[in-house]
Amino acid sequence: MQHEINNKPKIVILVGPTAVGKTDISFALAKKLNGEIISADSAQVYKYMDIGTAKISSEEMQSIKHYMIDEIAPDQSFSVAQFRDRADQYIQEITAKGKLPIIAGGTGLYINSLLDNLDFTKSVGDEDFRQNMQDIADNKGNEFLYEKLKDIDPKSYERLHPNDVRRVIRALEVYEFTGKTISYFQEESKKLPPRYQSAYIGLTMDRQRLYNRINQRVDAMIEKGLINEVRGLLDMGYSRDLVSMQALGYKEIVQYLEGELSLDEAMFILKRDSRHYAKRQLTWFRRDERIKWFDVEEYDDRQILVENIINYIAGKIYLL
């Protein structure tokens, strides 16, 4: 059995809440370990959405190859199944070059799709049911639809945002046609043999300090031109109702540009909702016992943090 596992591709996974410093550490790991980076961020996959997603700059990308960034237009749909299929392909390509795939991001379902044998291709589906649920959301509001999850699937209710209508509908759909929750299927998938040899790293820090970093990041995004970025997307014809435009940083600025909020109100809501999102991310990842956590504040020297992470990785997946 050990021999079989060791023949599987090696991957490193780096997760944590927004603004904790994943990009910086993933970059350092890639340089030290001859790696290339696959983004596991559900917003960075969209083109033209750079500032609000804290996307790595094209200059930085030139030294370390990145994948799953700028893959699709904002009006294209993108599912977890598509992420898994593309990520699997990129892992093969990176491995074939003799490099180490490093998956970095904060979208937990994307990470689980790689680790937990989630089979989305055979999942139930009913277009009429989806349309009916969408009509309910349109007529009665996203919150009304979201509340349907509370008794049916409390775990999904806890991890999903009311505005993530597509995934809320998906969770309702799975329960409607199987009698079991999508959370149940996700737990069951963890019992299957792993698809990859993996070292799973989590970054964390003091909650209040993280929240301060989030607030500062929002201020910096505005200074860098987030408002013009969102205005440009609207000018290109991308509707505010698109899934992509519901991402944090975009829907709030749209409301400002449409005169529904003042800039101060939009920034207040964006900071608040970003903090709430970070809290949900931590709740999601904390449940996964496979993650080795590193508190970034325990290290005055970032180099020592990186070296400690590399030592852990080396113990989990034998590095030549």
C-alpha cells in the first residue's frame, strides 16, 4: 500500500484566511522547492478582476509560473468540477517538468475537490429544479433561499454566503434528489484513498491583527484603483448580477457606482464582509485535521517560517 501511495504525484497545499499572507509564502516555497503555483481562489480565475481579488502582478508571475489565474471571462460560469479537472491537468504538467505543484488559496471547496475524491460528474442534476430555486431567489431574495438550507444542511448553511446563490441551489438540489446533504457526500469522499501525496499547510495569525490587515487591504485596493476597475467591468458590459460580480470588493463598489451607497458605506460593508469571510474560512479549514498550522506571528524572520514549513513538507512527502 505504501508503494502505491508513493507512486502518486506529490503536491503541497497552502491555505488560510484572506490577507494572512498566502501569496508571499507560496512564492517563497515555490522558489525554494522548484515549484509552480496553482491558484485555488474562486475569484482570481476571472480575467480583468485584479485589484479586488489581490491577484499577483504579471511582473511577479514572470519568475514563478502560475495557473488558474485569468482563465475565463467574468460572464463565463466556472464550477468546482471544472476547477478540479483543470487543476488535475496542471498538476500532471508541472510534475512532468520535474517541478512541485503548490496549490495556494482560500476556497475550501476547490481544495477538497482535489483531496477528497469528490465526484461531480455523476452528481444528480435537474435544470427545472434549479430554475425554480433561481426564481424563488429572484422573487423573494437570496436570504429567503439561503434560509432553506438551515434545517436541511446546517454545515452548508454555515460555510456558504447568502449571495452564493449557485452553490446554495446546488446544496438544495443534492438533498432534494438524494435525500442526503452535499456535506454528507463530502464527508464520505474523505474515506476514499487519497488521489495525491500531499503536505497540507495552513497559515493563521491573531484574529484581531488579521482583521486589521483586512481593513488595510481594502484601503489599499481603493488607492490602487478598485473603483476604476469595477467601472471598467461595467463599461465592458459585464452585468452586476453575474456570479463573478458578486465577489467581495465588486458588488459593494457597484452599489457605490450606482448611487446606492456612499463610498464610506461601501468600504465599511466591504471591510465587514471581508472579516466575516475570513472567519468562515477559518471555521471551514479548522475542521480539517490534515492541516498543519503555522502561526505567522510566531516568526520574526519570514525565512525561518519558510524553512520550518519546508521541513514539515519534507517529512510528509519525500523530497529529492
